[in-house]
Amino acid sequence: DAKTTQPPSMDCAEGRAANLPCNHSTISGNEYVYWYRQIHSQGPQYIIHGLKNNETNEMASLIITEDRKSSTLILPHATLRDTAVYYCIVRVKGGTQGGSEKLVFGKGMKLTVNP
Amino acid sequence: SQTIHQWPATLVQPVGSPLSLECTVEGTSNPNLYWYRQAAGRGLQLLFYSVGIGQISSEVPQNLSASRPQDRQFILSSKKLLLSDSGFYLCAWNRGSYNSPLHFGNGTRLTVT
């Protein structure tokens, strides 16, 4: 699976948009980009995923560059509750061995939303 | 809707004692099930995954084992805990089809003393 690179940390003002970058320069054509976040002492929470088109849901937007080597997660109006570690992961379409997934979580990026 | 339950939330066990952590999923059938461990300040490490009852794949050699006695039940065990087994253990599930996100439980904080 391709590796991802994220900055270790980022600050954002409450109410402003938070743009979280991720590099995945070795991504291959069948690998999806997934975003999760983990609030302290809780399990990771799924946010959004995409293959090559931009995606939006009730939580966030995902912008993937045309060459798919990087992406940006956008939280349009960050709140204090968005303070968490955000993980960008690439994942093989179809998974392995009947759909099981060997997701590799790195250290992620700590987003701090300040009042 | 689907829910995943893990217990206990916290556990303190002495070295050499046995371990049993349980995870159950509700609201779906034949899920893929996973056990991850997160050491302090580090990412998640996949320990085991299962695509069906009695089918367990181990990702890393270790002092732990997993079992899936029922379709929606996943158990993490150890006969004798080591200090290095301390960590945050997370159970997760997803559907067997591709493009299915992982959904995590709230984890068990294990401290081996």
C-alpha cells in the first residue's frame, strides 16, 4: 500500500475553514484515499474517502489533485470539537483476501482548533 | 444502524495474568472484524483480522491470540501478559465489499503492571 505524509500538527481558529494536507505521491490507480480522526482516548472515526473525484459529506470535503498525488481534507467551519488527530490513509480497492483491509495508520496530524 | 461494543474500557492486569477482551457488532451480518493496538504516541498497528467465523489472520507475531466464536463476536486473548502488551486496543469492523469504511469501537486501555 502507498504511504502518506502529513504535517505533524496544525492550528486553526474556531469558525474558520481547516485545510488538512496529505501527500501520497506513490499512490496507484486502484487506491482510495481515506480520512479518519481520533479524539483523545476514543476509537478512530471515519470521515470521508475518495478515489479521484472530489467528495463531500456532512462532515467534510475531500479534494484530490488531478494527478492523485495529494489531497486536502476541508472542515468548512471548524469547531473546538474538531480538535483531534487526523489520519490520511490510502487503501487498495477491493482489499485483500475477501475484502479484509490492512489499513496502515501512521502518526497522523494533530489539529488544534483555538477559540 | 450498526454499532460496535468493546469492553472493558480500562483494565489493569499484572504481568503473567491472562487477558480476554471482547468485541461485538450489532446490526449487520458477516462483518470483517479487526483488532488494532495503539501504543502511546504512535499509530495503529493491525494485530488480527477475520473474514468469517473461525477464520483468523495474524499480522504480527506476538503474545496475543484472537478468536471468532460467533459471526459478530471477536475476542482478543493472552495466556500470560507481558509489560509490552500495555496499550490501547481497538476493535473495528467493516463490510466484506470493497469501499467499505472501517468503524471502530471506543477501545480498551490496558495497563500491564
